[in-house]
Amino acid sequence: MPEMTPAQLAQLEARIAEVWEVGTRLGLRPFPTHFEIVPATVMYEIGSYGMPGRFSHWTHGKAYQVQKTLYDYGLSKIYELVINANPCHAFLLDTNTVLQNTLVAAHVMGHSDFFANNAYFARTSRRMLDTVSLNAERIERYEFEHGEAEVERLLDAVLSIQEHVDLYASEEEDEPADTPPARQPKPYDDLWRYDRSTERRSPEPPPRRSRRRPAEPVRDLLAFIRDHSPILDDWERDVVSIVRTEMHYFIPQIQTKVLNEGWASYWHARIMRELDLSTDEHVEFARLHAAILQPSPRRLNPYYLGYQILLDIERRYGEQHLFEVREVENDISLIRNYLTQELVDELDLYLYERQGDELVIVDKDWEAVRERLIGELGGNQTPVILVEDGDYEGNLELYLRHSWDGRKLDLDWAEKTMEHIYRLWGRRVWLETKTDDGSRLILSYHPREGHKQHR
Amino acid sequence: MFSISLTRGDWSLHRKGAIDQARHMQKVKEAIKQNLADIVSEQSIITSDGKKLVRVPIRTLEEYRFRFDPNSYPQVGQGEGGSKVGDVIGRVGPGQGPGQGKQAGDQPGIDYYEAELTVEELGQLIFEDLELPNLEEKRLRELESEAVRFTDIRKHGPFANLDKKRTIRENIKRNAKRGNPRFGGLKNEDLRFKTWERDVKRESNAVVIAMMDVSGSMGTFEKYISRAFYYWMVRFLRTRYDHVEIRFIAHHTEAKEVTEEEFFTRGESGGTRASSAYQLALQMIEERFDPESWNIYPFHFSDGDNWPSDNELCRRLAEQLIERSNQFGYGEIRQGRYAYQSTLMHTLERINSPKLVTVTISDKTDVYPALRRFFGPEAREVARA
């Protein structure tokens, strides 16, 4: 495929200006947005790292290989890549046609507007592009100082629990104080004034041991390990911190995947219809739009689901209400508030499972579909793991509890993950969960004794 | 403040993805190497024609995390209208058991946790540090393999070796110096010629005599193990050495030289006299492979269930073989019969020579260690000592 000529580039620039004019007129308020034209390899690289400039790790290389293989076999094509930042950064594929890239730009405008106005993005860092580059530099320095293999092993471990941060706390917020509250003045305090020595004595710092026993279970596993691991060096704590910071940045995108893609798809369709396109371009646009919104029998196409829900909201509550939805909802609230029985039937949503070698539809009840959807979206696809105790049995062992919601863990994977956590904690790791019949099951791991199950 | 901008930069030096991809591939190879013992004795490989792709599961490259059991909950999918409970929407391969990672609904057709390799690529990993131990330069009939390599450029030479590209470049360069960068007006000083070197590699003669017990006491497992070992040995020798001869001897109470194909496919029955094979090997050496000019490597695989009256003769013949050889390898396959005393192994172990290397195989996964014991760096240490 040939890359864009300078003439096509100029044409595209004019088109993007038009897109912006139309979108602004229709009410979008995006960040200033910078478009960059890149070759496919760069596109796939940015796609597999999540952002340009992120740290090196083989899992990124694996994702890159997957992307590239799919591309080489013509199985998939990333059309659009947009980074939540202010100014917003978007990447366009060098080998796309002017029309394809115009559609992508309209889609990007929707995302940029969403980043700027959705409540869940309000606290994300808009300078993450710089941050990830600085993080990558630090990790590179650690590789130089401590060896690539050592850093890789550490990252393997940290990345295995990267999803376990507090979804609803911002990255900057410090952990909730688990030190006892300051002593309140009491009526007879003055009696003690006689004892001068008491007054002069500074309040004792809480012993380190007690800080490892949170008053409330802690959801932010990464922060807990960073702050209380008995074995990590400073640089290792920094690596934990880096992964946590970057994860916090990605969380709103996980929480709003359906809504965000639905919003962008809704706007690319509306804006493109306003543009002055030739007949050929109209056909090309219709074909692309259909491809993007293609339903899939085995997995949910977030573009399609979000787009259809938004169209339904527009029909029922009017256009103005759409802007409110984009401001206050995330995927879970969107599904809870706006997925109706009619919509489930119209979109032909169903539940299927594997029976022998076949995948069979097992349920079409709309409420069952809604509940499963909620379980799969917005971060609910990751089990909630809570730190109960960082000084279990008075031996600095780490006691974790899987917050049970009726779904059982993949125990084989849980055991492998506990090995990673041991690398970070250095003492026996415990995990409490439940079995099929709802009875308590406790796993433990220590390399000397291997995996154990206690009932 | 701008609201939109569009640029195209130079990304040609951008290679991070490719670098991390290479690291991932390296990990794939490491993972395969860790599993070689299992892979080497994989039936489907041994019985393949060598062109087949081998699928190797790589569990260490799974990105483990806390997740819900993927097989115990239904997934959400989307039809094109009119779907009913009970409709079959697809199939999954029978190989994908629970815990193997791949969820229904992942990318179609490609399972990333299994690497696909050709038998040749697998061979390269297996043979990486294997070699014939104790190889000596022999006096006679050293085989030379000769190659011509073009390595240099000169201003004079036969026109057959004219380097046209460089000549044109020189011409344009000379024209450019006079302010006219084009091709034309060729002069002698523009001409460039390729020159070559003769690349002579000396390699010593070597013969491997592969002996295998095909008597009735060799069960399916024993035969399979011997063939698996010889399969990789033959591949290894063919891959690594251009001039190694391989001779095949099958024996029960009598020994016979057979073709490679017969060696790998024929089954026999009857009792066992290993001495017959050693006798034939000695005769072969006598007639065709003078130890003065050949490196000689006899190997023998058996279940060790030899006629007791034959053992003494075996020992004497084996001693003669060892005397003429660089290394004598004996592999005994004893599945669960550890206590059995009167085996060929006990007879041979009475021979005190560093050139005698023995292994006992009781499990499929022992084939790879056996290869390493005969051909690996460890074997060379022993040979040198």
C-alpha cells in the first residue's frame, strides 16, 4: 500500500478542519488535538504498549507480535489510536486513504471530547506521555544498574498484579491513614500538666509492625506492597510505583470502554454525514462504518453495543440527554441505567457456554444477559483481592482475601500469581477464597513448601 | 492555542516494538529448551517425515494473574437476529482443555501460547552444543570441502568478475566530481572487479555404527526409545557433519547390516546375543574403516536381556571395539526392572575405559539426557579427562 502523498496530506488537513468545525457546531468540546501520521509498524507498537514511549518488557513484545501477525495476515487493522492527554494525541495510519483517515479523525474527535468531559477522566494525568517516558528511562537505568534479567523478573511479578489498584482512588491520593487518629483533648487533661516530662515526650511513632495490619482491608495491593514489603529495595519499590501510576492512568479507559467507543462511533457517523462527500466516498464510508460496528457471535463488540445504546437513548430522551450521559456515566452505570429488554432483544444478545467442543447459546433472558455484561465490564472482569494482613501470624506473612461475589477463581492461575507475589513480599503468601459449594478455601505458597490448600 | 494540527515525522529509527518482540522470541526458545526432554521423545515427531510443524506449548509465557475460572461462566455474545437457546455458534478444538488459557472468544485461529516450529528448527535447538566427542584428525583420506567466497574488490581482474554495481557507482562518482552526476563515459579507472578466496575446510572421517537389539524381549517401549534416540542422533549427525557415515546393525541372536529404513521400521523376535552385533561391527571396521584413518563411534541400544552364556564374549568383543573407537556408547532401556542383575550393563561396566559411556533409560524423558551424555559438553569433559 502506498503512503499518503503530500497532496493527499493537504487534502486530509482540510478535511480534518471541516470535521472539527462540524463537531464543534454540534456541541463537542474536545481537547486541542494533534494528529500524527505514522507507518503501520509504529501504529502497532503504540497499540501494543498502550502509549508511545512506555517501558520495555517482553509482554509488550508479545502483544506487538500478535498485532503485527494479525496485520500481516490481513486479519485486523488498527484504524485509530488516541491518547488521553491535553493536548490530545492521535495517530493516523500512513497507508489509509484520505477518507479512512477523515473518518478516523471524526472518531478521534469523539474520544477527545469524552476524555475532556467524562467525570471518570477528571482526575487522570494529562501529562502521561511525558511521565511514561521518564518512567521508561528510570527502568532502563535500573536495567543498567541491576541487570536486565533482574528487572525483567521484577516486572513479571509486578505486572501480574497490576490490575489490583484502587479503582476509585486517584493516583495522587495517598493511602488512607491507618495510623490512630490524633489524641482528642479531654476534660481532665490539665491534671496531667503537672507531669512535665510526659508533655515533653514526643508522641511515639506508630511501630512499623502495626502499619502492616490495615484497619480496613486494602484494595490497592500494589500500594500496600510498595509501602510495606519486607524485602523490596528502594528501586524495586519505585518500579512497583511506576506500574501503579501507569495503571491508574488506564483505569478510566477500562471503566468506560463501551461508552467511550459508542460515543466516538456515534460522532463519526454524525459528522461524516454532514461532510460533502462524493458518491464513491459515501460508499467507502458506509462500508467502513459497517465493519467497525460489526456484531460478533463470540464476543462483545464495544463499538456496536455502545453505539446502539446511545442511539436508543437519543430516541427516548432526546439529543441533549446524550451529553449528560457522556459526562456522568461509566460502562456499568450505562448498562444498569439504559440497557432495556427491548434493546437486548433487538441486539440479539445472548449467553453462551462451552458444551463439549461446541459453543452453545444457553440463555436469552435479558436480566441474565445484563448481569453477565456487568460482570465483564468496567473492571469487574478482575476479581477483587483485598489485603487483610501484612503481618499474618506475627511473621510478616501476607494474607489476602478474594472478595467473593459468587464467581470462583481460576485456582491454577491464582497459584502462579501467588508465586509472583512471593517475589515481591518475600514471606509466605496466603489467599482466602471459596470453592464451588461456597465453603472457605485457603491457599498458601512458600517456595520451600510449595503450594498448599487448607480448608 | 491551536485546536488541531497534523504532522508526519520520521519514525524510521523507531524499533522498540521489534526489540521487545525479539526478547519475547528469545523467551519462547528458552521455554522450548526447558521442555526439550518432553519434546524429544514426542511420538508425533519421531514418526513424522521431518517436514512437519511441531506445536510446543509454552506455559511459562502465560501472563498469570488473578482471574475468574474461564470455563465456569457463560459469556455474552451477539447474534444477527433470531438466535435461540440451544443454537450452536461455534466450535473449539478438542485440545483446549481447561486451564490451558485460551478462552472461547479470543482472537480466531492463532494460539499464542503454543509455538510452531519445524523439526529442523527444533533440531537446531537440540543440537546447539552437541558434537562428536574426541574427534581426532586422522592420517588418511581427509575430506576437504571447498567453497569459493567473493571477499574483496580490486581495480583489475577478468571481465567475468566485473562488479557492475560498483563500477557504475564509481563512474557516477567521478562524473559527479566534475559537476555532472550521471552514468556515462566509462573509463578504465571506473572498473571494479570482485576477487575471491578459496575456503578449504578440513574435516576428519568419521563413522557411526548404530546397533540395535530387535529381539523378542524388546517391547514396544524399548523399541520406541531406541528409535527415538537414533532418530535424533541421525538427524544431529546429518545436520552437523557433512562427511559422517552411518551404518546400521540390527541383531537378535544374529546380527545383520540393514538400511536406514529397515533399521527404523523392522521388528524381529527371538533371543539375544549381543556379541553377534559386536562381531559384525568389528568385521565392518576390519574391512572398511581402518582406525588409522577413521574416527569410529559404535552405539548399542538394548534392554540388556542378553543370554548369560554370551556375556563374557560380549565383554571381550566390546573391549576390542573400544580399543578401535573414539567412544563406545551403550544405552540400556530398563522400564521398572532396576533390580535385575545379569544385564549386559553389568557385564560392560566391568570394562574400565573412559571411552565407554553408558546410560540407563527408564522413561521417555531420558532420551534427551542420553543424547547429551553421548554428545554434549559433559561428554567432552569426560573424554578429555
